[in-house]
Amino acid sequence: MKKIQMVDLKGQYAKIKDVVDTSIQEVLDNTAYINGPKVHEFQANLEQYLNVKHVIPCANGTDALQIAMMGLGLKPGDEVITADFTFAATVEVIALLQLTPVLVDVDLENFNIDIEAIKKAITPKTKAIVPVHLFGQCANMEAIMEIAKEHNLFVIEDNAQAIGANYTYSDGTKVKAGTIGNVGATSFFPSKNLGCYGDGGAIFTNDDDLAHTIRGIVNHGMYERYHHDVVGVNSRLDSIQAAVLNAKLPNLDAYNKARQTAAIAYNKAFEGQTNIIIPKTVSDCCEGICDGCDCHVFHQYTLRVLNTDRDALAKHLNDNGIPCGVYYPIPLHSQKAYKDERYKEEDFPVTNQLVKEVISLPMHTELDAEQIDFITTTVINFINK
């Protein structure tokens, strides 16, 4: 059996080596390392894939979130609602801009932001909602957009983990994750479903005026060289990373399909295990296994384990050569940087439960049946010992 990796970037690269190498070599030959032809080519290709009017590449996913908020003109003291159970980058940029983060609980089944918690958190100071499409599945965007419309709020989609996922409206209409709100942000960190070989990110919007503002922000506030029309930052996707992404983008649907296939195999192996709660897919179109509809693209395959010492399980897996992850072990409301007297533990019952139960198993495009069988057998044997 091949060595099990949490993410097998080397194996993925081996299958597209010639295309990637050729694409990078083109950048080396033309020496246009910043905003070169490969960046513009990737931008156009991603716009077509997502069916969105504007893609603005940037340096990383955290910048993408920050720039999206800057582009919307949010001011210090404005309240921004987001999920407590996610990576810190989402709340980090809110704090950096001197906005007021308002953390709320998540849904126990799908880990995404809880709709009723959003409604309860809205005040006259609320200006935006940042749903995080956690682990590869969209939050309830139809409900979120209705709330935003009712209260005149912006919606900024944190799509760092769900690129390529479809969101299905109640009328059957399908749209790509990240293209529903006023603006979406994503990361191309190497382990993402569409990852480059360094840092990278992008912002999506169908709003022409917002796109214009954001294009200035990412480039020091310039539309014309040395003319600084808005306050900006230095956040550009370099051409080598764009070359990698351009080589990988045609494979994104196949990559997501491979992840779904692995998830289905995991699900089947864990059938009947009462102390293992498999990931829940919320769309009816896939009958719970997401075979072909792309409603869940499994950036992570995350279990909840019951009546089990989760940390002991993680150690057992590592001892048997199986990498795993706990995403996330500490709620944001408990992090030293983001503690606030406004937060009460009783406001976060689900998040406080999840941080004790979740464990993520290896998930990538190169997983094979032998590896999945070994991983699942090892998990089951430990939990049932």
C-alpha cells in the first residue's frame, strides 16, 4: 500500500507534470512575473468556469476576504456576522479593518452558519454577513440572501473550501459557490481543491462597480500608474502561480469527483457504526452521497465521533501511519485574540460540541480503495475496542 498522505500533492502533480511544467516555462521565458499573460488567462478561464462576470486574482485567500470588505466600504464599528466554527482568517480580517466581529453558532449536521442564529444577531449596526462554505459544502445561501435583502446587508461568501461546488435553489436553479452574494472570496492554498504551488487567492463578483473598486485596491489603489485613487494594498497573484492554476483548472471537476468518490467509499465503510456520524449533505439532488451533483466537494472529510476519546483516536491513527486533522479544536469565541464579553457559552452549544467530536480523515484526489479500507478499518477497530 502506498504511504497515506493527508493531501497527496506529489501524486496529483505527477499526472499533470508536463502541462504544469510547460505552463511555468512560458512564464520563465517571457519573464512577466507580475500581472503577466498567465494571470489574465487564468482570470478569464475562471470567470467562464464560474459563470461570473468578474474574477479579480490576489495574493491569498485572507487578502481576498479583506479586500472584499474594503471594496464594500465597510467602516470601523460596523458589525459583521460570521460563523464561530471556522478558521481564524474569516474573523481576522474583520478585526484588522476595525469592524466588529459578531460570531454565531453553526448547524450540527452540516457545520455551516446557523440561520436562526444570524437572525438573532442582527442589530442596527449590522452591515454584512460572511457565510463560510465549510469543508466543501455551501451554507444555506437562499435563506441568507433573503435575510440580507430584508435588512439591507452585504453578503461576502468565504469560499476558500468549496470552489467548484454547486448551490441548488429551491426552484432547482444551480449556481457555483462564491457567486451568489455581493462578493465571494477564495483561496488557492496548495491543499485546496484548486490549489497552486504557493499562496494565491481571488475575489468574485457580478457587480461592475464593485469589481472596478476591487481591481484598484489589489494594486495599491492604482488604475493608472502612480495615480492612487483609492486606499489599496499590494495583493497580486503572481504569474507562476497563475500558470499552475491555469494548468489545473480544466481538471477541477474531475478532482472534485475523485473526492466525492472517496467520500462515498468512506460513507459505505462506516454504515451501521452508531458512534460515527458521517458528513451530512444537505441537497436532495444527491440522496445523501453526492454522486455527480457537486453540492459537496469534500475539501475535508470530517466525522463526528461519539462516546470516544477523539484525541486518543487521532493519536492511534497517527501511530498507524494515518494522518488526520482536527478542524477546529478551539472555537473562535474562545481564542485569546477574539474573546469578547458579549459572547456567552450558552450561545454556542453546537460549536462547543463539535470541537470535541470532529476529526478529518485523509481526503484528496489520489486516495485509492486499499488506503480507504485501511483507514476506515483502523477507525472502526479503535472506536469498537
